[in-house]
Amino acid sequence: MKKLLLIQKRGKSLYGSTLPFIFFYLFVTTSIRAQILQGKITDNKNEAVVGASVIVKGAQKGTVTNAEGNFSIQVAKDDKLIISSVGFKKQEVNVSGRNTLNIVLLEDIESLEEVIVTGLFDKRSRMESSVAISVLNSKQLAAVIPVSAADLLKNIPGVYVNSSLGEIRNTVYSRGVSVGSNDGASGYYYISMQEDGLPITNATFGNYGPDFFLRADATLGKLEAVRGGTASILGNNAPGGIFNYVSKTGGTVFQAEVRAKYGLEGNGKNPFYRTDFNFGGPLNNDKSITYNVGGFWRQSDGARNPGYPMNNGGQIKANIVKKFKGGSVKLYAKYLNDKNAWFEFLPTTGFSNPTLPAGVEQTNSVLIPAIKASFKVNDTNETVNYDSRDKINSKDISFGLNFDKDLGNGFVIDNKMKYSDKSSVWNTTGVVYPTALDNIIFYAILGQIAQFGTYKFNDLATGKNLATVMQLPNMINGQFAGFNFPVLNSSLPGESIQKNSLYFNPLFYTSNKMGEFIDQLTITKRLNKMSFTAGAFYAVSNLTRRNGSAGLAMTTMLTPHPELTSITYDDFAGNTYKLTAPNGAMGSGSSSAINLYDISQKQIALFLGHNWTISDRLDLDWGIRYEGIGIDGTNQIATSSNDGTGGVDKNPLTTYDNATAKVTSVYKYNKSLSTFSMSAGLNYKLADNYAVYGRYSQGNKAPDMGIYIGVDNDASAKFLDPQSQKVQQFELGFKAKTNNLSLFITPFYSILDNVPIQQVGQETDDVSTQYAAPILYNKYETKGVELEANYNLTSALSIRGVATLQSSKAVRFQAWLLGANGKADDKIESYSGNETDNNANLIVRISPTYSRGKVYASIDWSYMGKRAANVPNAFYLPAFDQTNLNLGYNLTSKVQLQGNINNVFNQIGVMSWSAPGGFPQALDRQGFTKAQLEANPNAVYSTISIPPRAFFLSINYKF
């Protein structure tokens, strides 16, 4: 007891005398250990990394960088910081008593840990998914000058892109799953082009598709691309793939960017002007509400200047995001108003080595010159004013609302909806091919068969006579035996292309107006090791379409810009008829036959997906989809005839305005089609940074609106029988991620079945009347491997590469050999076992990038292997390569200069072709055979190639 009291006394004494000292000691040592660390985070271009996460390792404290990349955090002497930001490699840094810290983050272009939102039942990283997904981030996108939004997809393995027509009417498909791959009218048939998770448009048909309403600008945050796989389940009638263009949203600090761009296209001949902008940030104090606004304006004369701008217009996009506990709401809007033409097919000689004839250059244009024409719609008083300078005017007014919420107990709901009012009005030309003046087809086009006499073709601007041709009956033994067309004189340019010929230039007028509502709802239930996702997709698309012609013009060949001609006809009674109006067009000012279409498409799909983490290394996912599509429509088909009164001006000698038109037949239809699809995959992690997967998918593709718009006669209405195509895909995948290497290897095997081919012939008794041959159904298979890799040689130098090696075969392919006019000699020819068209055995893109300090440089080298021109394998389009150069220099932390040269070596790379013989034979590519080529190896045909060399200079300002 005494001992205890002694201890207590001693303790009391110690407590009383040493307590202040202990407090002082703790204060001093803590002050020595704790410090305020100031730092700055930049990338290897010395640009601030905004919103980077700075966390003390093992502690529950951290901060983020501000708009200048600066941060401040309290640390201890022995602490370590973990610094990370999306798109950059994570770094761990020792504080080591420093008061300041400057960190340079290296880009992680192929991050396998980035969460993917496209083509997956539940969000997960690329390492965990059993789907072939590629991602392009905003920095990769900003470094290049693409021809079009679709052009960006050339950076994705397994994807074929033909952007040779320009900003619109591109072709995109993957893994050989293609149809009409040479034709911009069906370029997106098997895939879904999306913007922020919903289809840009859910209704497609000939010459109406997503790229009329899709533009890549400064608002584009990233691009996620899914080939095959789950596209059968999560794509809207799109088993070939999903390509999602994800827009930027505002961050927690204000950021803004303006890009001004000047270029010279057409090998330095034609000016290009463009301005992009994007800005965004928080709207309230707690930064839970953010906004983003951006867009572009552009005017371009194009690579092949027709004498007026090829592209002019722009868009503006905006969104507001509200984040709350467990979810968010995003409201967004877009307004697009853009006018676009497309590059055209140029006459070409040589099938093994395509060459432009003398007088034709890659910068030539065959588009119709600036021309105005007016006409009345059928027998109404409605007048349409046609102006070729308007080209294709596409407008899109869209509003959308995205909502996601964690409901608790593992339930998550996500709903995306969008309403859009779209229009695409055509005032342009197409199918511009030579037409011989000494051929009966020319006079059938003019409506002048058996109008015997002398035809004079003059230059519209100068009045100079270019050619004189007679139309005479061919009499044998006093009996009529056809027609003769002797050429009395000709000084027409372009004799080396096709003798005695002019370009055929129909003045196409089409007005497509589409009101569209799209909604996709998913509900996910997450359990301990699995999740179930149930979803519904609903879309209704209402089309009002008017389709016809403002007339017809004939233009000269072999000039940088075609010249309009005037045409007169002298009969044997001494009368002179003016076939063309003062503007150079036939049919101008008269009543035009305009077909009227009112079509409603309703689509509903139900899908179910299941993810199961069987173990830490093994994941299983599978899904099924039921889809129903219903079409209800009315087609009013109009025809025209001579009114017999002399037309609008009551003068029978001015035939250009003598036509009258009216609706002569009406076709109604109500069709529905349902499909069932499935997909399943296994993903196995060999280690943290290595994984393999396997997947099988079976999808369907229902016909788009084109098959219904094609109902324009009794036969097509009677035999309207929509059928779905079948798509099967098998794929394996290997994924690897080390400090310096990201690698994806994906072997695949795809089967496309029940593919229809429709060919058009000409009747015997009336060459101006066409008929449709019975539909034949074909089957294709493609075997190949996709490669995608990114390797960092040093901190400043990296190489990204994508490649597709494949072999594609027509397992079953039949086509009609139409022979002479009429059906009597038509026969079916089989080309089964041949290579399919436009599936190159090798497609490669390699992009080395150097970035250090203020300097940035990259080269994009691409290679397109040779490919069969058509399934009959009449000849092969030769291989070619293209080199693009990109250079950047940071004048300051806010100002960057960038220079780009596309097609540095001005290569001619043929992407598409049309058959010899001029109009209309040029349209039948599959009907062109080896025998025809061997009979006339020097025949002139038509090709379209990659754009010629172009130069661009940009200045980017960030604030």
C-alpha cells in the first residue's frame, strides 16, 4: 500500500513537471513531420492536367488539381502520393521532405482499366470484358484532320472505312459483314452509329443515314467502338458493331478552348476555313451542376472544287449535368445545319494500274455547275426552287435526357431518351457518267426516241457548236429496222474518255423529313458476384419523303468544272425545238413527277444480360434480344407526259416546259418482322495485366426502309417480302498490359447469310422502261485477326498500330447476267467460292508519336491491301498506302500551333469504281465479268480515290 502511494506521488510529480514539455515536444515533432506541399501536374506537352487526383497513400485524404494544374496538400516527411487522371498512367511519388513538386504524367492511350459504357451489360473495364472494344480519347482525336466523322474509325482494327466521297455518304463495316460496300447509299447497313449512347437515327435507307447528322468537333470527348459481339444484343438492328461518339461534359472548374483552322485542299488549290469551340464548367457552388457548350462552323471548297463550296455550315451542342447521390441527370440539345456535296467518280483507264486519262486530274470535278431551276410538284400549285449550290442540306434539331440512379439494394436504373426533328433536302446531281450522243439510250433519256431530225449541242455560255448528230430510221428493204445516229461533226472534249459523249447530270430533288423518338431503359440488379440487366428499346420514326427531279442537264467532259450545254432539235418540217431552257436544263419550269412517301417505322426490343464473376479470374456474360419492327406506309407514284398545249409558255417549240405530272398509282403496305439474337462470352484473367476471352454471337439484320421505298410498281408491291439476314460471329481475344505495352489480338470468324441482290434491266419494247430481276440470296464468310497495340519506346516516343488480316469468301453467290434488253436472255451466273468485294486481305495503320516539352509530332501511315472489285472477281483494285503528318508546338501553356498534311505524297488510292459503258451500264458493278474485261481491256470506267494532298494550319487557345 505504501509502495502504491509512493508511485502515485511520483506520478503526480512527473505529470506536473513534464506535461508542458510533452506537449511542446509533440508540437515540434508534428510540425517537423507535417508540411504543406505545393505541386503542379502537367502532361508531356507541358499542358496543365486539370482535375487530376492526388491522394496520400494509405490515408483518407487527397485533393484534385485546379485549372492551372496546381494542388496543395498536407503531407508528412515519409508519405507517398498516388497521382492519377483518366487517360494518363498512374504515378506513385515519394514526398521526401520536399515543399514543391512538379509531376509530368504520361499518357496511357490504351488504358485497360478505363470504364467502358458501350456494348456492355454492366459497366466494366476492358480487362474484364469479353468484347472487342477500342477507345480513342480526345487528345488522339484532336491531333488529326479527318475527312469525316466516320474517317476516325480508320484507327479501329477490323473496321473498313470508305470516306472517299467526303463528309457524308461514307461506308463503314467490320469483319466482312457488308453489303453494297461500294455504294454510299447503304454504307451503315449493319452497324449502329451512336451519339451519347443512342442511335443518331434509327431509320436508314438509300442515301439517308447517320453521317448526314454526325460531325466530329471540339465537343467530342471520346469514341468507343465495339465490333460484333454484344452489338447483336445492345445494338439497334445492328449486329455488325456499335460506334459511340461520346460528348464532353463540364468539369468542376471552368475550361474553354477555341480552334481556328485554315487549310488548302486539292493539293493546295482550294481554301478551307473552320472554327471549333468548346467551354464548360460548374453552375453552382457545390459544383454538382455542370454545363458544356460547343460546336463548329466550316466552309470548304473541297478537294475537287465544283465552282462553289463543297461543304458549308456547322452545329452547336450543349448539355447540363446534375449529379446527386447515387446518380445523375443530363439534359442535352443539338442544332446542325450543314450543306454538303460529295467527291465524284472520275473517268479512269487501266484495270491493273488505274490511271486518269489525259486532261483529267484528281482535283477535277464532274458535279453540275451552279444552276437554278424551278418546277411544280405534280399537278399542284406548289413550286420548288432548285439550286445546286445548296447541295444536300441536312438539319437536325435534337433534345435528349439521360437519367441514371442507384436505387439501393443493388438496383440501378438507366434511361436514355431523345427526340429529333431531322431533314435532308437534296439539290444536287449524281450518277454522273458519260452518255453517247450516237446511242439510242441518250434519246430515250431525253424522251426523243423516233423524233427524227438534227440535234445540235452548243456550249451554253458561248453558243459555240460542240456537236451535231442526226436521228434517222434504219430502213432495210423498205422495212423499219431500228435507228441510226450519224455524227455530222463533233468538237466535244473528252474523246479519250468516250467518243461523242456528254456527262449525264440529272437534277435530283429529294426532301426527307424525319420525326423520331428513341428511348432505351435498362434496370440492373447487382448481387455479390453477378448482375442481371433487363432492358427495353423503343423507337418510332415517321418519314415524309418527296423524291423526283428538277430536270436534266448535259455537261461537257475534260474540264476542271463541267460546262452546261444547250440542245436544239430540227425536224424535217423545218421546225426548231428548244430541248433545254435558258438555264441549260430540260424540264425546267414544268410540272415534275414527284413521288410522295409517308412511312412510319416502329421498333421495340427487349433484352436480358447476365454477368457472373465465377472467380477472381473468370467472368461469364451472356445475353438475348427479341426485336420487332413494324412498317406502315403509303407510296404515291407520279408519272409525267406531254400536256399537248405547249406547256407553261404555251409554245410547243420550247419542249423543256411541256411536261405535266400527276400521281398515277398508290401502294399501301403494312409489314412486320421479328428477330431473336443471342451472344455469350467468357473472360479469363491469366494475371492482373493479362487476359483471354472467347465469344459466340448470333444476330439478325432486318431490312431498313429502303425495301419499302422501292415499292413503285405492281410487281414490287406484290412480291414485297422483307426477310432478315443472319450474322454469326466467333471470336477469341488476348489482352496484355505492361508498363510500356498494350496489346490486343482478336481472331474472328463471321458468317453473313441471306443477303439479297437486286439487279435492274431494260425492257425490249421501251428502253426507257426498266424492270427488276428476281431477288437472289447469297452467303459470305470472313476469317481474320485484329491487332491493336501501343508501345512506349521512351517517355517521349510511342507507337500505336492497328491491323486487320482477313480472308473473305462468297460461299454462295449468284447474280443475273442480263444480256440484251428484255428478260428473254437473262440467266443466273454462279460465283460461289470467289472472294467478296472490298474486303482487303490486309489493312494497317501505324502511328508513331513524339511528345516532349513544347513539341508534338506524329505520323499516320496506313495501308489498304488489294481487294476484289466485285464478287465475279473481274479484276482487283490495287493496294495503296497513305501518309499523314501532324505537328504541334506549344507557344505558351494556353496557345498551341498545329500543322497537318494529309496524303503527304499525293497518292492515288482507288476506293470505289463503276463499270465501263457510261450510263446506265456503269451502275451494274456485279454484272461486269472477266470475259467483258478481256474483250475490251482498254475500256474507260470510273473510280473514286482518296482525296489528294491537303495542308492545314491551326491555332488552339485554351483558357
